[in-house]
Amino acid sequence: MRFVFKTSYAQDLGLFRDSVQRNWYVALLAGLLVLPNLVPEYLVDISLVFIYGLCGLSVMVLAGYTGLISLGHAAFLGIGAYAHVYFIHDLGLPWVVSVALAAATAAAAGVLVGLPALRMTGVYLAIATLAFALIIQEVFTRWDHVTGGLKGRPVDKAVIFGVSFAGDVAFYLLCLGFLAGGLWLTANLLRSPTGRAWVAIRDSEIAAQSMGVNLGAYKTLAFAYSAGLMGVAGALFAHKIGFLAPDIFSVLFSIQFLLMVVVGGLGSLHGAVFGAAFVAMLPVLISQARDSVPAWVGAMAAVFGPSASESAFLATGRFVKQPGLEPGLFGLILVLFILFEPLGIFGRWMKIKLYFSMFPLYKRATFRRQKAYMRSERLR
């Protein structure tokens, strides 16, 4: 078991805990750069993992670090996707400028949602964001001039500074770069006074306000930043599926985003990535195992209806044989995680690391707390 002894203030300013942790992340990045040569047939699915990672990062900032539950983040994803396509195809703006404007448009929508929701918490805030998602989906359906309505809009492949990213490897590297940038920016923001104010609001709004934290300003900033990240993910998502339709950005899609952070592990950037990998790869695993699943299972699960990710896979030609099986499995897995592993995949990973670092002296009750008084203590 390693202990880090800090001898200067400069060590607290570093992004990594020590050189060992930095070397592990460098090795991970090198492995991701080599991955296209190892599994070329799964690059399309791994690119979706990176896009979902940005989406999970967006929801994690709001739900995991600020304590605000949103059921309308699919609307921000759609706003970013449609705005990006409109700026590129209709206005002829460069790709980088279009992504920046799409993020700004989604962030502005986040401010519009955040301001009326300042006095709401818990289930009331969830209902308000759910209503916003339904309104935005209706706007997508009826604003034919921008969104194409029910007919949808085709999306061309990304071209940046004259370089085409139509290939699977090029788009894979593009999504990886955006995810790495989003993680770096969010990690630094969470270490700043803004991030510490968000965590204080999550733990106790009364205590945060007594320490001089402006609740309205920081909640609105959290909504804006979260929506801006979702807008960038929406721009990449538009190129990923190649066709935009209003029914893709449904409430079920927002629930899947919330599922990401719960399954991955609330209050952790690692949890956002773990949850994204789970949500993105589960349909692939289902499609691989569809021949071994009895037909009556899909018939019983069909009462739930197709999920948003299934609509996206339908647009790309990858569709699950049993259309109701995926949302049924999502619901079952979510219930099981809440019951048996509330800290998510990242929490289980930390327990495994602790077990092997202390083996054979590890005891189940070694670090068990009698009571956790603050949410931060439960999320460590």
C-alpha cells in the first residue's frame, strides 16, 4: 500500500497525485492510440463510448458534483447536434467555429433552464427538466426550417481545416481528443474555487450559503457548463449517426445518461467513463448474443418500447433483434446496482484495489465507518 508524502505546495497543484499515477494514464493513452490496430471492427462502437463519455461527464458535473438531478440532458444533446448541423450546412461556417457555437447555444439553453430552477431541488427539479426535454423535442418536430421536422436531416462527415475525418480511425481519434480535453478541463475546474463551491452546494446548501457561496450563480454556472459539454457531444453525435431525427433525443435517452453516472459511480470522473462504456457496449453485447436469447424474452420486454440508443443504432444500421430487451436490461441492471453496489463500477474498482493493496491483511470491516454525516464522505 503506497502513501504519498507531500513536501511542497507545488505537489497540490499537479493534476496527478504522483508520478506513478501519471505514468499509468500515459500508458492508458498509449494503449488507446494503439487500439485501432487491434480491434478495427469495433472502432465504431468505441467512438460511441467516447461520445457517451462526454455526455456522462456533463451529467456527472450536475448530478455527481453539484447534486442537481436532470432528466432533460437529451434535449441539450439535440440542441448541440442540430445547431452544429445548421451552422455548417446552412450558414457554411468552419467546423471548429460551428462546434464552439453549438456548445455556446447549448450553454445558453442551460442558463435558461437553470435560472427558473434555482429554487427547485430533488424530484421537483427532475420534473422541471423533464418538462423542458418534452418541450424541446416538440420544437425539434415542428421547426422544419432548422431541424427538418419528422423527415430529419442528413449529416455529412466531419471536415476540419480541409482534412476529412470520414474514416473510422480518424473519427475515433477525433472523439478521443475531445474526451481527453473534456476530462482535463473538468478535472481542473473541479479543483478550482468553482468546483469546490459545487461540491459544497451538493453537501449542504445552507452550509455553502453561510460560507458566502452564491447559490444562484453557481447553480446556473453548473447548468451552463454541463449543457455546453453536452452540446460538444451533440456535434460529435451528429456525425456519428449520420442522420438526425427528433425521436432520437427522447426522455429515455436522458434516463440512460442518468443511468451512466449511477452505474459508473456518482462523484467521480472515472465513473462517467465507466458508465459510458457500459451503456454504449451493452447494445453491442446484446446484438452479439441475440441468437441465444429466446424470442419470448424479447416479446415480454417489448412492452417497454424501443430505447433512444436503439433508434440511433437503427439509423446506423445496427439494430437489436429484440427491440424491447435493451431498456428492460437497463432497468434491471440499474435496480441491481442501487441495491448491491450503490457506489457503482468505480466504487467496486476502488474496493478491489484496496483489497489487493492490503492482502492478506485486509478485513471487511477495516475501514467501515459508523456513520457518514456528509455526502462527500459517502462518495470518497
